Amino acid sequence: DQTAAISRLQLICSQEGVNIPGDEIEFFDTLFHVSGGDLRRAITLLQSAHRLSRPITVDLIKSLAGIIPKEVIITGVS
């Protein structure tokens, strides 16, 4: 379930020293949803974001998951 998955992701971040700047609730909700509720996929996205050595944000997670930004869809500009 979502609560258990998010708790596990938070524990992983804590144990691995992964800093999530900003709204953690939004971040973990987004990570859970873009992974389709698949905890292994969420962990893989988190690892990929962490390896980029830049702030791990909601936008970064969406980008790694292949989510096209709403602005691009509306305007057609990348």
C-alpha cells in the first residue's frame, strides 16, 4: 500500500543519506505515483536521481520517469 511504500522510501533515503529538499510529502507521493505503485521502480528512480549528484526534486523524478511537462504539452515547446 502507498503508506507502507512511502515509509520504506523514506527509510531508504534516511539510511543512505539522500537529502530531499522541499516538500517531502509531495516528493514521495509523486515518486510513488510515477512508479505506478511499484516499489522496485520507485527505488530505481530514486537511485537514478541520486546518481545525478544534483538536488533531487519532483521535476527530476518526473523527467527520469519520462513524464512530459504539462507546459510542453500545452504549448508544444520543449
